Amino acid sequence: MKRNLIVLGLLGLVVAGAAIQARAETADALRDAATVALQKLDLSVAKESAQINKEARATRELGIQLNAVAEQSALLNDRLKNQKSDLEQKIEAIDEQVQKLKEQADKLAQIQEKMTELLPAFMAAMGSDEGNEASQLILAAISQDQARAAKLLDAIKRRSADDVSSLLRRDTKGVRVQVGEMPEGEGATVSFRVGNLVHCLSTDKRCRGASSSLGKTPSRDAPDLDLLLKQVHSMATAAKREAATCNKGVEELLAKATAAQGGPPTTNADRAADLQRLMARLVTLQSTSGQLSRNIAAAMDRVIRRT
């Protein structure tokens, strides 16, 4: 009887030892998965940063060009101011050109309004786009810390989303980590989201057939900075184009006024007042273009420094 108890005790120790060994191997597999995930993320961040940097530099150049167009607008506005009396006397002859210029000013004003709304949203997205940096810290902590990997493994097997989230964000203060699926299996698998990045770690290759996977989806917490940058670039292009077209309209207005036949003054009070309002609006548009160009340059400088 005593001998049987000893044998059973030894068997228990063997089984317990095997369980501990299996648990350690599983934790190592989780660390390996985190290491692979970190490598994937680093490559993705490097590629994305290079693309964003390129886009930011191109957008900054657009801002410089928009500023040059605004400076040209200022010169043209001075010419309009100096020829105001002549323009008023030839108002009948240039009325059609005035109306065209008013329509062009409307187009430019609409684009400037959209750009004025977009730039603050872009700057806010820069501040909240924490997915890359936070994810790198999280994955590095798991891959380098055996104890944390073991605790994470235990939390996953217990299917405790709160404990998993707490372990993942331990070194990232203020970062929101959303834990997703934790399917049951022989090993351990968990998906979680940081900003707009979606990660999956698995000890038995259940992340699309691999030990890890990386995805990117829109997030209210972290807007897609790359998408917003493309929108800023597109709006800057449109602003430059419409501002240049507006300048061309002013030049054509001045040319028509110069070419108009002389004769008795034909000043029309209402149309003269309309011309005065148009001239004031052109000055405002020029000032707004100059400010937007400075804001674009400042925003792109921040992006370039960050990347």
C-alpha cells in the first residue's frame, strides 16, 4: 500500500512537472508571437512613416506655392484699389467680368472654409494617433518579459478581458486597449485594438494561419492620419488652383478696363457698390490664403519632425 502511494506521488510530480513545462513552453510561444508581431509592426511603421513623410513634404510645398499666389493676389488687389475710379466709370463695359470674378471668389471661399475646418481636425488626429507607438511598447514588453507573458497567458485562458487589457496597457498610460476575441483552443489566442491598429497573438497560429497578424481600421479614438493628410493635400491643391484662377480673373478685369473705350462716365451707384464689396472680398480671400499657407507649412513641419 505504502509503495503504491509512493508510485502515485511520483506520477503526480511527473504530471505536475509536465504541466509546468507545457505552461512555460506555451508562454514562450506567446513571447515568440509578440516578437514576430513587433517585427511586423516595425516594418509597417517604417513604410508608413516614409510614405507620410513624402506626402507631408509635397503638401508643405503646396503651402509655399499657395503663399506665392496670395502674394500675387495682394499686388493685384493694390492695382484694383489704385484703378477703382476708372473701374467705376467703366462699370458697364466690365460688368460681365465682375460677375465671373464674383463666382470664382465664391468657389475659392468655399474651399478655404473646408480647409479651415480640416486643418484643426488633422492636428487633433496627430495628437491622438497613438496606435503605432503604444503598440510597439506593448509588444516589446510581452516579448521581453517572461513573467508578463505567463500572466497574459493565464488571463487569456481564463478569458478575462479586464485582466488582459490591464496587462497589455501597463506601460502605456492613458492608452485605450480594446480586447476582442479570445477563442478557446489548445494554446492561447487573443485579438486587441490600440488606436486604429488591430493585433492578434496566438500560440497555435490561429491569427489567419500565423502566430500574429496586424490590421488597420478606422477608429473614432484615433482617426486615420494618412487619410486626413491626403485630404489636406487635395484641399491645398484645390485652394492653390482656385486662388490662381481668381488672380487670373482679376488680371482679365484690369485688362478689360484698360481696353474699354473712353467716353462720358457711366458710373452706376449700385454696381459701383457691388464692385467695392468684391474688392473687399478679394482682400479677405488673399489674407485667408496667406494664413492657410502658414498653417499648412506649420502642420507639415510637425509631421516631418514626427516621422
